[in-house]
Amino acid sequence: MKKLLLSLSLILSVMAINAAVKVDRIDPTNWFVGMKNPSLQLMVYGEGIGSADVTTDYAGVRVDSIVRVDSPNYLLVYLNLEGAQPGEMTLEFKNGKAKKKVKYELKAREKRGEERMGFTNADVLYMLMPDRFADGDPTNNQVKGLYPYIIDRSQPSLRHGGDLEGIRRHLDYFKELGVTALWFTPVLENNSPDGNGSSTYHGYATTDYYRVDPRFGTNEEYRRLCDEAHANGLKVVMDMIFNHCGFEHPWVADMPSKDWLNTPEWLDARTDKTKPEVNDKYLQTSYKLTPIVDPYASDVDFKETVDGWFVPTMPDLNQRNPHVIKYLIQNSEWWIETVGIDGIRMDTYPYADADAMALWMKTLNEEYPNFNVVGETWVTEPPYTAAWQKDSKIAKKNSNLKTVMDFSFYDKINQAKREDTDGFSTGMNRIYNNFAYDYLYPNPSSVMAFIENHDTDRFLGRGKDSTALKQALAILLTVNRIPQLYYGTEVLMNGTKEVTDGNVRKDFPGGFPGDTKNAFTAEGRTKAENAMFTWLSRLLHWRQGNDVVIKGAQKQFIPYNGVYVIARQYGGKTVMTVVNGTKQASKLAVKRYAEVIGANTAAKDVLTGNTVSLSGDVLLEPRQTMILEF
């Protein structure tokens, strides 16, 4: 009996060795020759592929190493492409006597890395959510083969049907408004089922890093959108997430290695292996980012921040695993080369491993020296944000991250809008104090400022009063920052997060079939909406190519009599933003600002076109805003 079992085992082993080689997919789906780093990681998926050997006889390509991870269904193949030319190479996978040949395309690059130009402070970014902006192709609302989901515009947390085609059809709207770059929340596949009235319409739970979500369109449609945006003078910024993926990503059901995810042990303790059923082994992030830079941080606090999961449905990727970060780095390069994006916004930046993210940025900066990446660094204190910027003198390690998000400005401007400016600390004093810390930044002009976004209350809250909004936008668009707007602000879209995030992510009026209101046109907007749109559009078009705002030296004055003044000067020209931060009439004491006004006796108010006399004090109405140019 023992001999029979031994023989049977031997037969099964031989059968396994000689079984057909199965290759289901390879990431990346293709690659490019002529990259500065010739190393290419191929992640090969297929049942039993982990025991295969790989060879190729393609000229200029060699197999540097083969990595067999814990799961037998993955194989990591590292190639060196240093001498390769564009073409189709053949990879031969061999497992015992079984063989399989797979074609793999190596493409020529359309541009050298140095020619990829990123966004700068000359741009104004317009952030939008594809699902909530416009539905240009209703035929992709229901896609077969995906997990169950519902399109229901009456539900703020379900999908509404917006897509890339809807954005493409409104490129003329962005040009009319006057923005120069478009930042979409993530467009990659989020194939997760709806649950408890919610969905992944937001895009932050990636299930395929190489595929646009089919409800948004196709990879080809994404490329077409980028091309047409460029033809219209608009850049495109892609939202990416390296900290986590979606629960339905293949890596969760079959982890390539035991350390592919952070703290994955709770997955094995579930009673239902198909669901993110939380148990006592689950580690939740604290959402507190200070332990990353805190010199006194405890180990437990640091671990909770970095290794804890953002939510149970978003598995926390372990960037300390060199194969994980290599995969992610290549993915960002692939999208730059494939669709021609002009920048990346990286979600939840400090939650990921700092060293791995610094390596990613170093790699991108070397390959694309004129490209730009902005990282979400959500702490409202300037020293924290400044520590994350490239070449920071206050950080222990160099992040290599060129652009950071100014959450301090967001926080202070949203406090100031509710206050009168006193002689010391409230109202516009908060904005003054925010910029007073710019000495901490290696490059203040590469800091992204905003007054609201998809994760915050709308600046207008539940109201429609544009007075404070105009003050905030006037400052945002004239200071030494990269400004970012949020979709719909120009037509007074409002909302708060008290019930759900979906209430600050409402559909743009007129973007969907059957809409009775169309805010894309002047005829479809109310008088107040048209006034706001016209005011902002005038300011945005004035800002385009304006060297005083883009390159000018910045000087600010402590609020005086409730009036805050910030000036930009370049090439003999001056722009003065004047904000009355009180509910009472006040005046601009001209003599106080002599160092920037000089001998000028008149200025043009950019916002109205009116001429303003500077021969004496300028009377200001309550909450009045002026942008003076002379």
C-alpha cells in the first residue's frame, strides 16, 4: 500500500511538472525602450506559474532574475532592456517539459523624459470627480462582468454615471472658465460591489492598476481625452493611490507573498473569506499623521498610522516590500508614457512608507525632471507640510516630492470667512500668519493651495453668499502658490459633509441626460451664478501668462484697520490684492503701502475694470475685495 501511494505521488508530481503552462496576464501590459532605468519587472499571473522558468532570445534583452514568491500563482521576472529596440519579443515559459510562448510588446517612447512638462504655479488646477461631472456615454453605465452595482443619482453614495466622455465634451467649458489643468479623482478600475447604500464611485479602491474603470470608459478613451485636452491648452493630472488598493484586487484573495500587505493576519481569521469581516486581529489606521515626523513618537502610534488599514475595504499595501514598490513605480511611468498625463496627485501620501515613496519620487524626478507630483499631506500646520517638500532642511530624510498641499491655508481661510479681522489674531490675520511660515518651504511656489476639495465641506457650506468666496479666491489666485479649484464653485455649488461625503460631490447641473438645469451655459445659469462665473473667469484669464503673479516677489502687510494687503512685483509692475476683512466700511491707508505703490497715483481694479485713485486713502465697503494692477 505504501509503495502504491508513493507511486501515485510520483505520478502526480510528474503530471504537475508536465502540466500546461498557464499565463493569464502580465503586468505591465507592455513597456517602453529607452528608459534611463533599463530594469523591467514583469508580474506574471497564472495557476502554477510560480515554478516556471523564463527565457527570451530578443536582442538587447536579458533575464536578470526570477523571483518565486509565496503564492504559486505569481512569478516576478526582472528583465534588463538596456540594448533593446522597439518590437515584439517572445517570452518562453517552461515548466518541466511543458512550454508556453507569450508575445510581449516593447514600444518606442513618444517623447524623451525631459520633454514631459508638468504643472507649475503658472497653472490653475480644476479638480473634478468623473462620476459626478457629466455622463457623455450612457451606454457604459451598466457593464457586464463587474460586481453588482446600482446607478442611482438620487443616492449621494452610489454611482451616478459620469464618465470620461462627459469630461471630453466639455473641454470648451474649461477653456471658457480659464483654468489650465484638470485633476480627475482616480479613473482606474474599482470593481467592488455596492454595500449598505455605498459604492466606490470615488475611485479610491483600485482593483486593476492598468485598466480604466469601464464605467468611465477605456484606456483608449482616456488617451483621447488627454490628447484633446492638450490640443485645447489643458494639462491633465492623474490621481493615484499607492497606500492601498481595493478589497477585490486579486492580491487580496491570493496574496503574492505574506508581506505584500501590511497586517494581513486578520484576513485568515474571517469566517467568510469573501468579505472584509472585521475581527480582533484587524488594525485600523488612527488617521493621525503626526507620528511620521514626531521625534518622540511611540512605536504603536507609528505602526497604527503606517501599517493600519485606511478602511477594511481598502487593503494597506506594504511598500517596504521592494517588489511592491517596483510594481507601483512602473505603473506610474506606464501611465505617463501611455496616455501622456502631465502630473500626478498622490493620495494619502504620508500613510505609505516614507523611504519607498522617496525612492518613487527620486525615480520619477530622474526619468522626468520637468514632471510634477503633488502629495496629499493633510495636517494643518505649515512645518508638517514643509517637511514633506523636496530638499526640506527640517526633515530627517529627503522626500524628493516637489509639491505639497497647503492644508494650513485651507484651514485658515475657512476660519477667516466666519470672522471679523481684529488687530491681532482673527480673520485675515490667520492668512497673514500662514504665509509668514513660507521660510520653511524650500520652494513656496511649488505648494498647492485650495479653499475646498472633495474631502471637505464646500466653501459656501449650505449658503450661496459669494462675498467671502470672492475674497478667498482673490487671495488664492494671486499669492505665490499653485492654485486648485473644485468643480462647481464657479456656479455656487454648495454642501456639507455632515451626513455623507456625497453631499459635497453633487452632480454638475447639466452634465447628465434629463437634467432640467444646464450650468454649462450662460442661459442655463441663474443671475447670481452667471455673476460668479463671469467674475472668476475674468480673474482666471487675467492670471494666464501673467508674470507678475507667476514669477513676482511676494510681500504682505499685517492687517491694518481690518484690511489685508498682499503684493506681487515683477519687471517694474505690481499687483496688490486688497481685502477688507471686516463687516464694516474701512479704508486702504495709501501711505502705509508706499513701498509697493511708489509714485503711482492710479491703478486698475482687475475685478471690475475700474480705475482707482491712489492719491489718497481708498474707501472700502464691508468685505470688499480689490486686485489693483499698476
